[in-house]
Amino acid sequence: MHLNYTVIDRGDELSRSLAAKFHLLAGERGMIRNDARPNFVISIGGDGTLLQAYHKFVERIDDISFVGVHTGHLGFYADWKADELEELVALMAENEPRIVSYPLAKIELETANDKTCFTALNEFTLKGVDGTLVAQININDELFEMFRGDGIVISTPSGSTAYNKSLGGAIVHPSMESIQMAEIASINNRVYRTLGSSVLLPKHHHVDIISSKKQRITLAIDHISILRDDIRAIRCAVSDHKISFARYRPFTFWNRVREAFIGYDHQQ
Ligand code: NAP
Ligand code: MN
């Protein structure tokens, strides 16, 4: 059976030339280019490129395996280097990959009229536009806290190394089906009180972020951000879908964390 694939590149010169090279090598190996309905999506660029590739194919997420090639620094979603393209294509043509799946976050936006659903690969970010964001937070339908502050980030395990980490959230291994809620600059004094630390919720739990007043809010699903003033509530939970990666050689999550944030120089 011939493997059917597409390539998404970051658009810079190096990534574009690597994409062209991939098509050439893949063609020689009998792989079939299918830009509309691929089963393998090769992302060439950075983690941001993989986020774009994910959102482009999110409707068919269960039928796709992703492979990431990085043309900048080592990525969390991109683990092949530019000079390893031949090796990657050869492995893809000749081997069955190990499929590794990571949890996604499900976000349901509720307005007075309708509900819209999104899934995020890294995180869902909520921020006030005109000042403090004011929101009631319920966990599993019970009041948890009244939040006042800059915003809230709900991240997936694989997104825990991105925005969530900058907020002091924990790094979560992607085998743990969970979402993490972290605060952005919450106001805490004798009047306003939030938990302060981030919380990790297992599958089948949900968080509702309820806006009881009319306020302008920026919502971001990964890198895609929209401005809304009609949001009444947002429900966040672990999605029923996952993203799959095709692995042709092992590269463990903790190795990535170490290589991205610690490096070898700091190990005595
Ligand atoms: P960007 O501004 O290029 O992204 C910021 C950095 O986050 C880049 O270095 C990016 O890597 C890296 N990154 C993306 N996903 C990651 C992950 N899962 N683990 C570790 N690092 C990750 O914008 P972008 O490339 O479109 O990425 C959007 C992401 O940026 C958002 O999903 C959010 O997580 C993150 N972000 C972080 C902050 C913050 O830390 N203060 C603020 C806003 C957004 P590449 O260079 O390889 O793309
Ligand atoms: Mn980027």
C-alpha cells in the first residue's frame, strides 16, 4: 500500500526548499502526494508550523499521523532535523511507524444563541481586552472561585511546555489525559481571591468559565485569536479526540524537555 501524504511548511526559504526536496524523495519512493485528504502530514518549520498543520486538518484528525521536521531550534512537535530528510523518507517508505497519541482540549463557547466547539493542541487562552477579566469558575458544575485578573490559560499536556510553562504551570506527560488551568496575573487581596496555583483536571472533569457581565474578551485557540463580546460561558474538558504522531525512532518527552530547557551543558 502506498502512503499518502502532504507537506505543510513555514514559508521561509529553507522550509520551502526542504518541502520541495521531500516531494522529490517521496515521489522516488512511491509515496502519493495528496494535499486534500492525506493520511500523513509532514510539518516543516517549527512547533508553530505543526500547530498550523493541525488546525488545517482538524476535521480529519482521527485519520492523520503527523511528522515534524524543524528548520530552527529543536521543537516539541518537530523532532527531525533538516539534514535527516533522506533518512526520514526512507524510514517512512519502508517501515510501519509507532503511533503516539497526545490528548487535545475541547472548548465549547456558549453565547445567548448558540454553542461552538473547538479543539486546541497547545492551549486555550482567555484574556480581557478593556482591563480586568472577570469570570466565575466552576469545576464540575460547582462554584470554585471568582476570577479577576489578566486571563486564564487551559493547556493540554503537550501544550504544558508552551504558554503554561511561562505561567509557572507544571509540565505534564502527554500520557496523562488531562487539562491544566493556569492563571495570568490574578488579583488577590482581601476582596478578591483565587487559588493562585494551577490545577490539573483528569478526563471527564470539566471547567466552566462564566462571564456574567458584558465584556470584550480575546479568545485564543493555540495561535488563532479572536475578539468576542458575546460569550456567556466556556466549557473546557479533555477532548474525545487525540492527535497522532508517526514515530520512526524513539524520542521521549522528557528528553525533549531536557534538551529544550536544560541542555547538556548544565549537567555535571
Ligand atoms: P510563537 O510566538 O512563535 O510561539 C512562541 C514559542 O512557543 C515559540 O518558540 C514556539 O516554538 C514555542 N512553542 C509552540 N508550541 C510549543 C510547545 N508545545 N512546547 C514548547 N514550546 C512551544 O507563536 P507560534 O509558533 O504560533 O506558537 C503559538 C504558541 O505560542 C501558543 O500556543 C502559546 O503556547 C505560545 N505562547 C507563549 C506565550 C508565553 O510563553 N508568554 C505567549 C503567547 C503564546 P517555534 O519557534 O518552534 O514555533
Ligand atoms: Mn513560532
